[in-house]
Amino acid sequence: MSTLTKDTIRILKYNRKNAFFFSLAFRLVTTTLYLFALDRGLLIALKLAGYSYLTVANIGGFLLKPWTMIIMAVLIFFGMLILVLETGCFLTLFQGIYYTRKLKPWEILAGGIIKLRDEILKRNWRLGLLILANYCLTNLYLIYRFFTHIKPLDFIMTQVLSQPLGKAILIFILILILAAVVPGLYAFHACMVEQKNFKEGYLRSWWLLRHRIPKVLLLLTIYYGAFVVLLKLIYSFCVLITAVAVTLFTDNRLALAFLPAACGRIDLVLLFISSMLLAMGNYGALSVQYFQFSSRVLKKAGNISDSGARWANKKTALASISVAVVFSLVTLFYVVYNGSAIAGGILGTVQITAHRGSSKEAPENTMAAIKQAVNDLADFVEIDVQETADGVVVLGHDSSLRRVAGVNRSIGSYSLEELKGLDVGGWFSGDFRGEEIPTLEEVMEYCKGKINLNIEIKSAGDDSLLPEKVALLIDKYQMNEQCVVTSSRFLYLTRIKKLDEKIRTGYIVSAAYGNYYSSDDIDLISLQSSFVTERLVEAAHLKGKAVYAWTVNSKSEMERMKMLSVDNIITDYPVLAREIIYREEAAENLLEYLRLVLR
């Protein structure tokens, strides 16, 4: 065992720089592209299924839809191709090390592409399934950690693990995967290195393992256990460092709100890096064993027959890699800047909306309030829009400016130039004297890529073109994934959907009566929190509609909304809401929260 461990460490260290650079670049490119494909595929599947949002209540029906199964099968196949390619690249890397060759990243990639091509030509589709099962098995702990970040999968996982039958089913599935993967641990090498078909490769793997299974499994289990312990230690260290930084450099008011968000991002980054290193370590350990057990066969080959020399021209490879990297970076920028269906609420946690901006910290519906909402880590900022006399869309809630500007006239009676001369900040505090009423365009320019918008269209009569103007601005700034448009006038939402069905719309209701959430013209309902009940949330979720609750300002009401699994709470206190929504249990101070996340 000690010899295998030493050899594994040696093989990992031999070409570590090229191996790490290649693995990191490969994962960054493929992960970005796959997440983008998953995001688009999910949106298409939801549209074909007639849903706007994926919830616990409708996920079963959604997954059983024919188009959903087809799209999921395509996404799984695409993911499987990526995993087979990565496996081929790692085997090329370690095969090169076996012959004391330090392959360059483009040679590793070329070898992987040729191995993938060969397996496709041999129709070794079962090898792809075996590789997928192997990745699931080796990343079991990481997959569990990842699922805890995704709603409704986190809820489903908790419910399954809390039931004896659920645990028994998971254990049974795990045993089946083990029974399939363990005998074929070296089938990847047999098929890709020795060029065998799947059946011959699987039998070859079993023949090599037949007397060594306990030893091999014990060694791999020890490796995996050590990896999990190390991951937990690194996570704890990162959380502690973050907590210190939060205490020293962040406003105490934000500390308990910032740390849960930071911990979630630390976890995701560590999962990404850990998965990459785990794959490299797993194939490194298996390669050491395989090369030792098959040394006679491999020595006869004498060299790496498929390292991709013809394909590994440096200029060509670098050009291809550059194109892939640029394409993935553009995709990543698009997702970050314009928003993502996955990150934007379809598969997210309860989101927090700052009501008219952070309106307890700055004057409502102003740029100051919106900027404060960004600083307060809100997911959305809710704003109200109206029209000026010259047809410009601006922010404003009341029918009269008397409360915020001291003049008893409506926004619609002013031109934009006249409106810009009013002070709508002095009433709140002398610190905000001179604050202007912003236009919706100004807000969009600032918010794009920073925070999502909940744009409430105030009633302006049936003949008003305000809904169309809002829709056109959303299209102009390409903010479909960052915006929801809400109104108490159902007709406005219908008109917006006719203009652009991709814009998410929400119907604002004061009380919850009737089956209004079944309409295809709305994607969510926004109602007063006191009318939110468990039955209503379940009914809306079953129809694929999200539930937004307003205006949730007390701790007890925030806790109730969290228990009812609403999708978004609209509040004047986004920092307090984040503290309550994002913590697993009640924690009144930073030290208590650290005890919770590190236990």
C-alpha cells in the first residue's frame, strides 16, 4: 500500500504544472459552457412544460414531461461527452508520465480528443455510462454539498434522507453503482490505452482486479476519506478568515448578512477546485495501479500511440484553445452581466427585494436608495414607475409629489426637465438634499450586472403606453433575466407578454381569492404577506408560479415567510431579511453563526 501511495504522489508531481494548468483551463471552459447549455435547456423545458418556475410541488410533473425527458437526455449526453473527453485527457497525461514524457497542455488535449473519437468509432457508449457512474461515485460528497445550494433539490434531499425508505433507496442505488464501477475501474485504460471494446475492456479490468479488490478499495477509500477531511479543514479555515475580515472591514450591521453569502460562495469555489483535483487524483491513483498490474503489456507498446502528434501542432492547438477560452469567457460575461435563469430564482434560495430601494436608509425610489440596496446585498430592488408629461419613464410611487417633494402635483404634469429640478431627498434627511427623481433608463444603466429589478408599473389608464415603454427599455438593455415587471393592472401584464413573452410578469394582489395564478400571462403573484398561506404557496407552485410577499418587515413575519417557502420577500430591511433567510438556525451574533456553519 505504501508503494502505491508513493508512486501515486510521484506520478502526480512529475508533470504537475502542465497537468494543473490543463485541468483548470479545461474545467473553466467546459463548466461555463455546460452551465450555459443547462440554463438554456432548462428555460426551453420549462416553456414547453408550461411552467415559469421550478418548485417542489411541480418538479415531479415537470420531469415526466416528454420534452423535459428529451432535453435532459441531450444534456446528460453532452455532459457525458465532456467527461469522456476529460478522462481521455487524463489517461493521455498519465500515459505520458509512464513513459517519462512531460506532455504539453495542447498534447494532452489532442490525445483526449483522439481517444474520444476512437471510443465513438468503436461505439463504446457503455464506457461513457461507466465514466459517468465513476464520476458520480468519486464525487458523491461533493454532489451532496452542491445539492444543498439548489432549491428545490436541497428540500428534496432533506426529505429523502429524513425517511428510512428514502435512505434505503439511496443505499441500494449506491450499491448498484459500486457493483458496476468497481469491477470496471481499469476499463477506461483497457479501452482507451489498449484499444479494446467495452466488453473486452471490462473483462480485462476484472481480470486485473480479481485478487486485489480489498486492497484497491481500501486504498481508494483512505484517499477519499483524507480528501474529505482536508476539504472540511480548508473550508473551516476560509470561513474563519472571512469572519475575521467581515469583523474588521465590514459595517457590523452587515456582518451577519454578508457572512452566509460569503460562505456559500466559498463552498462553491472549493467544490469546483476540489472536483478538478479529485478527478486528477483519482485517475492518477488508478493509472499507477493499472500500469503496475499491466506493465508487460504496456512495455510491448513502447510509446504513446495516440498522444496526438498530428493534432498537437502548437499554433493550431493554441488557436483552438484560445477560441474556446474566448467563447467561454463571453458566455460567462453574458451570464454574470445579464443574469441566469438558474441563478435568478428558478433554482435558487428565497430571494430578498429592497422595497423602493433600501428605503429606511435613503429616500425611496432614488439612485441613493438603489445604491444602498446593492450595498445591503439585496437580490432585487423594487421600484415604481410612471410617465412624465413628455412621455419619459421615471421613478415615483404616489399620485402626488407632495410627500417627497412638497408640491401637490402629479409626476405626469411635469416634463422631465422640470421634474429634474425638484428635490426628493431633503424630506428624508439633510444628507440627501438635492436628490433627483431618476429615469428608468438611468436606473437600468446602473443596475445592469449589479442587482435585479422588480419594476412595478403604476396605473395610468388603459390608453397609456407605459407598459410598452418599460418592455422596450428591458429589451434595449437586454435585461430579461434581471427584471420582473409587476402591476395591479392585469391588462398591463397581458400587453407586455404579447410584446415579449420572455419578460417575467407578476400580478400584484392585496388579497388572495380565486385561481388568478393559472394565467399564462403571469409568472408570479405578488401579495400582502398576511394573506400568504401554505395552501396558496403550494397551489401557486404547482402551477409553476413564484410567490412574492410584501411588505415583510418584522422578524417573526420573515421567519414565517421562510417556513412557507415563498420565493421572494419584499422588505424595507434587506439586511435583516438576509440574516434570517440565509441562516439555518437562529443566531444572534457572528460567533453563534460560526458555530452553526462549522459544526
